[in-house]
Amino acid sequence: MEESTAHSPLWHYDERRQIGTDYSSQQEIEAYDLRMQQIRDVPSEIREVLDLLDLQPDHTLLELGCGTAEFSLAAAGHCSRVIAADISGPMLEYARNKAQARGVQNVEFVQAGFLTYRHQGRPLEAVVSQLALHHLPDFWKQVALNRIFDMLKEGGQFYLRDVVYSFPVRNYGQFFQEFLNSMSREGQPPQDIVRHIRDEYSTQHWVLEGMMARAGFLIDQVDHKNGFIATYHCTRV
């Protein structure tokens, strides 16, 4: 596993700050991985992204905030090289062990985040990030999107899936309570969602879409789900 060696000034945002749930042990990470498989249709989500990206055998893909690397390992069968980056050392250790168990050899694991990953080599064909960008405050989201744009080749693709608010803000109290109630009925731990709403940096859809445009991206496709989740398929033009 490679590690980012970039040195940041004192005023730079520290991505190592733990805002969300702290998964520090392999047992906690394994339980998280299994829970995600139970409450989400992960194979279907992966197929959806891969169909959009249409990766070719000579392509290189970067996943930022790869977590347990389920997507990166699947993408490895569709292109020559995958770079799986995450700020969490324990997550990467778990992901690397998963890759070894599955015999996947064309995934490189890098301990770095949106603001610290330093790309080397030719520009990327694709960058993917799922449920991770919300860890950054809005100013640093813009910095991250600019950096992603700069890593891509012309015509390169960016796929983002994250918690993005698209509901009427005047009704935020009612919306959040109804959303929490619906998640509880589906068996998802409400405390995780409460912590996210209270402590993390999810933003409104029009803010994020403006940031993407300012970074230089063309938004080819957007899908807002339940006022809480959004997916974006973008192109560097």
C-alpha cells in the first residue's frame, strides 16, 4: 500500500479528522461491509456505474474514498489499472486483504484523500467517488472537484454518488424526521443518519452542481433520490 507523502500548510483542511463513524478495527469494518451488503443492492449499484463509464481495457480509473473497495475490485475486471484511495489505513488494510482473497492484482491502494492524492502518470479516463465527498466543508469540496477535473484527460468521466439535499429547505425538520422514520422501517440504523445530518457536510444540490460547473465539468446525467441521495455523471470538456 502506498501512502501520500504530500505536506500541507497549517491552514490546510485535515482530511484525517474523523467526522463520521470511526472504523478503527478490522472487526468493525467487516461488520460495516456486511451491513452495506444487506441494506443496499451493491451489485446493482456497481453495474449501474460500470455501464455508464463503459471502461475499456487500456483505461485507468481512480476511486476516491474507496472504503472497503467493493467497486474498485469490480472495476478491475473492466480496465487495466485501478487506483483505490482512502484516508483510512484500516479500511485500506481490509480492502487489500479482500483483493488478495479474490486474486485481484491490478488494484493499487493509496492512503490519501481528495485533497492529498497526487496523481502520477498519464491523465485518468475516469474518477469515481461514492458517499465520501460530504466529509469536506463546501470550500474544500470545490478544491477537491477542481483537483479531480485536473487529473482527468479531456473527455474523461467523473461519477459521484453522495448525500446531497434536494428537498425544500423550509420543510427541513419534517423532511428529516420522515426520512429517519422511513430508514428505521427499512432496518437501517437511525443513529448513523442522525450523526450524518448533525455532524457532516452534505450540501444542497444547486450548490454542488454550481461547484461542478465552476470546476469545468459538464453534467451529463443527474438523479436525485428521495431528496437525500444524488448521483452525477460528468465529463471533462
